[in-house]
Amino acid sequence: MRPQKLDPRDTAERLTGMHGWMLAEDGGSISKAFRFKSFSEAFGFMSECALAAEKLDHHPEWFNVYNRVDVSLTTHDAGGLTELDFKLAARMDRAGAGRTQDQRKQDV
Ligand code: H2B
């Protein structure tokens, strides 16, 4: 069975423990801007995430230019955020660790 849409309070609580993820105004998705040292690092990140996405059968919406990967996660089947979005977000953070730019640059 596919996961159910999360309660907005549950979503807010999960987000407090996560770095760099923002909740969309309509509450239906979360997004993060990843910045890498190079295109190769960005592409390595995307390759690792693609494998994780296939395993989870849950896929990101993302946009890449050079060292930038802007990610948006939502569960289309549920019409909003589910457990799967937070699972994929955690895997993406793990894939990004060690590949991302210096934090001060990442946050600007
Ligand atoms: N990814 C995302 N982000 N949302 C979904 O609802 C979704 C998916 N559904 N990947 C999956 C695939 C579904 O289409 C397949 C048939 O399981």
C-alpha cells in the first residue's frame, strides 16, 4: 500500500530536524537547493539519488545547471507529502554529504 498524506503538524515536526529543506507555501512539497564543488560532483549526486529513487519507487523533481541541483519532492499518487518524501530527502542528504560546497556558500 502506498503511504498516506501526512498531517501538516507531522510535516512541520519532521522539517525541524532537516537542514536546508523548505516547505512549499501550499504545504504540498518540500524543496532544497544543493550546491556542489563541480558538475561532476552534482552528477555523481544525481546518479546516487537516481538509484535510491528506483529502490524506493519514489522519484524527485529536479533541475540541474552545472554545480546546482534544485530538488522538489512530493508524492503525486497521494497529492501531497508522505513518508516517502522524507525517506528520499534523507537519502539525498546522505548522497550530498561530502560533495556539497562549503556551507556558507551553500546558504547564500
Ligand atoms: N514518485 C513520486 N514522487 N510520486 C509518486 O506518486 C510516484 C513516484 N509514484 N514514482 C510511483 C513512481 C508510481 O507511479 C509507480 C507506478 O509506483
